[in-house]
Amino acid sequence: MPLRALHRLAPLALLMAFGQPLQAQDTPQTITAHGISVFGDLKLPADFAHLAYVNPSAPKGGEISEWAAGGFDSYNPYTIKGRAAAMSNAPLESLLTGTADEVGAAYCLICETLEYPASRDWVIFTLRPDVRFSDGRPLTAKDVLFSYEQLRDKGLSSFRTVIAQQIASAELLDDRRIRFTFKPDYPRRDVIQGAGSLPIFSQADFEKNKRDIGESSNIPFVGSGPYMFDRADTGRSIVWKRNPDYWGEKLPINIGRNNFDRIRVEYFGDYDSAFEAFKAGEYTFRNEASSIIWATRYDFPAFKSGWVRRDTLPNGNVSSGQAWAINLRRPDFGDIRVREAIGLMFNFEWANESLFYGLYTRTKSFWDNSDLAATGKPSPEERAILEPLAADLPPGILDAEAVLPPTSGARQLDRRNLRQAAALLDEAGWATGSDGLRRKDGRTLKVEILNDSQTFDRVINPFVENLRAAGIDAVHTRVDDAQYEDRNRGHDFDLSNAQLGQELIPGAGLQQYFGSANVGDVFNAMGLANPAIDKLISLVEGAATHDEMAVRVRALDRALRALRFWVPQWYKAEHTVAYWDQYGHPDALPPYSLGELDFWWFDADKAAKLKQAGALR
């Protein structure tokens, strides 16, 4: 799990980035608060009644069910070994949690208060006295320390790197208090939020089950969260049930949330079979990612009868940054001209019109759908940041427009882009042979596009045809989900799908995705190692104000795009969802979370009508 997502470990709260501080002071030397901020003040006071976007009277009960692809053989998502079941981290909570309507807000969840100096050199978390794991054992500061040590010593390599940079020590003060002291040379902006976002394991559970955080596990975690393991058909389905004795049920931050008695996830081998199962009512909620299905296949009887509802809902998140990552570990892709040529041969405009029914927008930036994306030529402030780093970045970084993906024509093979790609490959020394394939030093220029999704066939096959027209020996390799995951983890691919979008307040997670120290990690899909990027990441991490951060992020975005290590795909700036009409949600959804597993609820009256009509069993 990437560090940037650790704030999401509060069960089912698919929320936004770390932190926002309250200004209540016990003494002139320290601040004692119910939360902390990256920039500015907290929206919610210490005595808030509930989150603004929830229905505080939402009923409890019922089930919601969704689908996942492939299968699973583990319940440990904190290792690259095995394939963890959906929501395997659902039982776990953290000291702090975010909200879905504030950027950079973190409020106390397991902690009652946090105390820190203005310098943020250290923090003391005081735990609530009544926190319990689902097995009834109290959660104490010893469990917090144990969890930190597990992740520090045995967590994913990129996470170990970051935590070692940030935290100097963790010290137990008593059963309810733990102190984290931070490294003197690391930026202070969100170190407290980072420490407070760590998932908290039960030390007793680890000892009883002889767990190793670095190994896959066939035993679900025991946690303190509102949901706990219920049952599973290994590899096929899993059910999480609401803990009837959840310690935090009445906390203001939990009012109107965690409303379903059960959350079920059904696994399917491919997208099409999953859709057919949804039509038959085998699961009940679907976040539709297929444009062709959305545009052409919602004509089945349950939909026409009004039993299934389809909605387009707002989405204020940064886009996913969906792209094909080009594996820079392959020597032939070290030449930026080769990478640019590959990118020229994907015709998004044709695909969007012919395959996607015009539903998508081209991915252009790692911060699409936000004001952090670089645009036009560098501003004077961006140029000042980039100038000392220009030697390690492509020519033009100081004066040229921000790199955009190529625009193509209405035909699948755009002749203008083909000519441009051919010129780049000629310049890079890849000459065309009598068979039409390009060779250099006796070897053929090969590109394998790795894919585990049936729905991507219709996109990849034309891309392969275009690449072959440029003389590239391109192939489309379909593998099952287990092979796909293994090959990605082992960096055994040329091009493979990646989600490279970042946060509205990016921090140490940037190191995992783009940092040289993590070139071998699964999150740095392309294997990027560039000293200028490393420096820009450190500047973003050290930004003291939002304006300063925004300028530095735009400079970083500009530099990343100039390196052309991806072939950008597409995104939608809204959620397209379909569900059997037995759920409710607040009229106004928060900008940063769809929240169907968080603050939606089961409507028993609607469900009864569906059953009476014979729509659902």
C-alpha cells in the first residue's frame, strides 16, 4: 500500500490527504488539539456533532455488495507476497483520520488529543481510554508502538525508506500516551499526520497467530475498526460484517457512517461476466468503468423496470493518472526519443470517438482535475526552481510549453504522428529493415504491452497495429491476474497499466512513485531515477504554504511530463455508478469521496419493494 494512501486505512473512509491543526494551547510552549492541518485552520471545532456531509439519522442494517477481478489468497495487503482480499485493511484504524470535504485535514480517531510544539519536532498522542479490538482486548500505546516497529522493520521497502527519513524514535510514555520524535533534517509540514496515519495492529493477535507482516497470511487481521471478518469462499467472495460492539460507534466523526451490517465482495474472472452477474442481482453496486457498457448495455429488464438505478455523481479528486508506464529498466527505453515515438502511436481521439462514446478526457498531468497541473510555459517562480536542475532534465524545460500528449486525427493511424515517430526512431539509430521492423546493433525494437483485462483488448490491439506500422515489433500479451501482478512486481514488462495520479497535498508518497531510492519498488512502476526529480520532491515536501507548494508541484509535474516515461490514457471527472435501488445517500455528496461504503445506507423499504416484485432474492 502506498504511503499516500495510508490515511485511507480508517475503515472504508476513502478520504483525502493528511492533516489540519487546531489552535487550542495548553501552554505557550505546546499546542494540544483534536486535529492538525497541513495549511490553515481546521473546519471542525473540537465539539463538532458530526461531519457536514453525512446523514446523522442514517439507519443501520442491510448489505451492500460489489465486485472485484480475479481472486485472492491472502489477507495481508502490506506485503507484495500473495494477493490480498478486497478490504483486507478494513478492520484496522489509525490514530488520525481524514474527511471527505477538506483537503489536508486529519482529526483524532483513536487518539483523544495530540500535543506538539510549534516546531513540530515531536508529537504526543493520547489515546482514548475505551478503544477495543474486535476480540475485546484494549488497544494501548504498546500496540501503536508495535505497529510502527513492524512497518519500520518489515513493511514495503518504499515505506521503510520514507519512515526512516521522517521518524527518529517512538517512545511509550504510559499505556495511553506515545511520543514520536522526528528527524532534525526532515520537513515538518506533515510528519505528525504521517505518524498518526499508521495502521494499528493488535500485538496479541500477531503473537497468537505468529504473523509476519512481510509474508502473505490466510488469517484476517484483528483490528479496532467498525468492520471485522465474517466469512469467505477463498478466491471467490468475502464478507465483512459490522462489529456490533464497535467501541467508536458514537464518536462524532463516526455518526452517520459505517451503516451497513455487511459488505460483500464477489470475484469474477473478467469484466463481462461481472456485468452479467450484476444484471442478475448477484451483487448490487457497480462503479462503472467501461464506456461501452455504460453507453450501450444498460437496457436489461431490471434497468427498464426501474429496479436498477444509474447515476452520474460529482468527483472532485485528482484523476487517477491512468497510463501505460514505460519500463525504464529496459535499456532500449532509456532513449527519450524511443519513448516519445511510442507515445505518438496511441490515438486517443480515435479511441474516444470510436470506442469510448466520447465519455473520456485525455490524461495530461499527474494532477489532472486540479489547479496543480502545469500549464503553458514556466512561470518565473517555476523557472527559478527548475533552472538549477535543468542539466538533469530534457532540453526546453525552462522555456517550452508543458508537455502534452499528442493530438491525433479521426483515423486510427494518424499519418502525421507516424512520420514524427519515424523521424525520432531514425534519429535514435533504429533503422528500418527489409521486413519493415526497426533494428539497432543487430536487435529488433520490441514492445510488449502487458494486459490482464478483456475490456482493454479493443484499446490495445489498435495501439499495437499503430506501433507495428512504425516498425516496432509490438505484441499484446494477455495474462491472468496472478501472472499480471507477479510480472509487475518483478518489473517484467515493457508497457503496463499504472495509476500515477497524486494528491492535492502531495508529500512523502511522491518518493514511492517517483523517487530514485525506490526504483525497485512496485509503486515506482517505470523505474524512474532522476536527481532533478528527487530534488523537486524534497522541495514539495518542504513547502511551508499552499502557494509555495502549488508552484513547486507545477514545476515537478512539468519535469515529470517532460521525461515521457508514460503513455497517458484517460479519465472522467465524475463517478458513473449503477446500483439496485435499495440504497440512500446524502443529497449533496462531499467533493473527495463517493463514499458508498462509508456514509451511504440501506433503505429497508426500497429493498422490501424489490423483493416483493421478485427483483432480488
